[in-house]
Amino acid sequence: MEKWNQTSNDFILLGLFPQNQTGLLFLLLIISIFSVALLGNSAMIHLIRVDPKLHTPMYFLLSQLSLMDLMHISTTVPKMAFNFLTGKKNISFLGCGVQSFFFLTMACSEGLLLASMAYDRFVAICHPLHYPIRMSKMMCLKMIIGSWTLGSINALSHTIYVLHIPYCHSRSINHFLCDIPAMIPLACMDTWVYEYMVFLSTGLFLLFPFLGITASYGRVLFAVFHMHSKEGRKKALTTCSTHLTVVSFFYAPFVYTYLRPRSLRTPTEDKILAVFYTILTPMLNPIIYSLRNKEVLGAMTRVFGIFCSTKH
């Protein structure tokens, strides 16, 4: 194996599960989660596209979140399943770069998009009269384009750098995807400067948006508790709690993984945390937004006839 590593440009993904029956059962569970994520996010995108009542900035942003989740989970699970079922663990040099680029793009863009969604709720609840101006279609479009563009630029810069690092030792990545923290230890050069850049990048694209989200919802909760209408208070709390649940599932494991020094990380822990933000979150987001949102449930009833037939 060591000889193969030295003579091939391919990387080896050691994977998430052992090559046995237990591993196969876990893989089938992951494939089931993947299927639910594909169905849920595709349905959410379709609902928001065809139902006129969901043609608002909040749901436009939500449709982009579903698209990001679709692409996010699709960058990891198919390759993981293919390698496990075929018994192969290799991923080409170019394939590793492509996977790393899309993974980082979705992660950074989603972090910025969640901050945009928090701002949308802040304006809607705290400044409702200014909402049509502050969250116009053009502003919403700028938020979406900005999230995708900044996420792509950041991902491209990291991907180019990582692919140009000399790997003169083992090319076995102890992960189920080409994740930068798992690739850096394989380099045969001092990478402390780059690790510092990863730390700064994580702060810029994850920590700062998270602080912005926290500040926005702090103001929102303050405004909610001073509302005179019980119905309005209940609706605002339901919407905000839904957003906060999604934010917690996404940010907590991501920030914990990327902001820790290498000495405090273990490959097993990193892989388990990665399952949350690469596999579980894309599945849970459409479920959380649909089950706790009367407008989405109403759209399901209007768009999908099967709900109407089961309701009567």
C-alpha cells in the first residue's frame, strides 16, 4: 500500500465505516437519509417555485438553502457509498479537488445565507413597516448572489492551495471526504501559516455570521416578548425557533471542528461531527421547516393532491 501511495497521484479515503456487515447496515442508513434529503429539499424547492403564497423573500432564501443542502449532501454520500460497495477507497487528485471545492462552497455559502435569513426575520418582526424596502426583491437577490459568490471564491482559494501542497508521505485521508483539516497533516511542509488562514476564514464565514444571527434573534426575542398580540407572539416565536434549530445543527459542529487546534482534534471525532453538517442537517432542514410552518404545510396541501385526499 505504501508503494502504491508513492507512485500514484490518487488519494485514499479511509471512510466512515468498517468493511463488514455492521458497516453495511450503517451505510444503508446513510443512503436512506440521503434519499430523504433529496426528496425533502427537492419538494421544498418545487413548493416555493409553484405556490404564489410562498413568493416572499423568506421563502426565496429558503429555496436557496434547500438547493445548497441538495448539493452539500450530494458531494459526499454518493462517493462514500460507491467506495464502500466496490471495496475501493481511492479518489483521484482532481476528484478530491472538486469535492473539496463544492463542499467548502456549500458550507461557506450556507453560513452566509443563514445570516441573511436571520436578518430577514429581524426586519420582518422588528421593523415591519420598512420590510418591503429593506427586503426588496433586489436586496434578496443581492444576498443570494453574495452568499454564492463569496463562498465560491473562498472555497476556490483554499482548494487551489491544498492541491499545491507537496504530499510526500502517505496519501491516506482519515475521513470520508476530502476535508482540509484531514488533508493538512499529510503535507511534508510546515503548514502553520495556512492553518492560521483556515482559522481566520472560519471566523469570517462561520463565526461572524453566527454572532450576527445571535444578535438578530436577540433583538427579535426582545421585540416578541413586548408584543401585545398573543397570536403574533406565537407565530414569531415559532418562526424564530425553527430558524434557530437549523442554525444550531449547522453551526455548532462546524465551528467546533474548524476552530479547534489540530492537537485537540481526533480523526474519529472529526468524522462524527462531519456527519451532522454534511448528512444529517441537509435531511433535517426541510423537515424542520415543513413540520413547524403552517404556510409550508398549506402549500403542500394545495400543490400535492395526495394530502388533500388523506385529509378528507
